[in-house]
Amino acid sequence: MTWRTPSIVLSGAVGIVAIGYLIALLPVGEREVAQLTNAQGMPFAPVEAGYQISQALAHFEVYLREPVLFKELQLSFSYLPLDSTSLAVGVRENDFWLSYTPTVFYVADQVSGGEFQSANITIPLTDKLQATDRSIDVMFFANGQREESLLHEPNDSTLWYIRDIYAEVQYAWPTKAAFKDYVRAIITRERPL
């Protein structure tokens, strides 16, 4: 007795590959980045050194021209950690307002030397939440200040600086779980609050 693949399963697989191919034809490259704001939506004022981040959360949007399926976000930026103990970045995953899986790009063990450092972060987008205007939410997370810094400069609320934020979208094959999350979000019409 031989086992045969049902034609509906085979045609479904071919359909998924065809859809992936059509989406891959959509443009990739640089995307517009909105102004950096705090969690309440108030913009951080640009200063000579870049943006002076004075709160634990800093948020901005990246405007896409295509669905997130089969895509990844490549972020490049320069940062000055000052006395922050760690810095991370993530993209919103679902309709909960704080549903980010942060990628750490700095820990206090590293020596900053008082100079700006560069970071290049790649984040798969297929399972991320996309707003109706096709934007995605990106959040920076800063964890506190070192104890010795708090003793020397108690009135300074600056946690860190960031400048030269550059966002680019490239093709990326999603994991099986990410693809299922994308399909589930489309079916349930998941939208940001």
C-alpha cells in the first residue's frame, strides 16, 4: 500500500509558494522613519548630539509600502549609552501595547569611552503587527543608570543619546511559527489599539 499526498495539500503548498513569490516582487530598500517619541507620544527634542533620551522607552514608526510577510527590518543607528545599564530594541508583535521581544545591543560591561557606537540590528517582520497605514512600531528600551552615576549626577535625567536612525526592509524567509502567526493575525483581523 502506498501513501499519496492529497491534491488539496499539494495545491495549498504550491499556492503558498506562489504567494511568497509574488510578495517577494514587492520593493525592498530604505523606509521612512517617524520622529522619536516617548511612550506617551511626546517627541524627544533633537539636540546637537542627536536625540537626548530621558525616559526608559523611546518609540518610533517605520512606514512600509508592503505587507510584513517575507520581510525583515534592518535598523542602523549610532548611540551613546552614557550610564545606561543596557539598551535594547524591538518591534511590536500583537495588539497588546507593550508586546515587544527586545534585542539587546548594549550592556554596561562594554566600555563606551564617551563616544558614539554603531549598531546594526535585523528583526524578522512576518509575525509582527502592522497598522492599517502599513507602519510598524519600533521601541527602544533603556535600563536605568549605574549606581556610581546616580551618586555623582542625581539631577541629570539623560539616559542615553541616539542619532542617524536608518531603516531598510529586505526579503527574509519566515519560520513556520512566524508564518502561522501572520495567517492567524489576518484571519482574526488583529489591529493595534
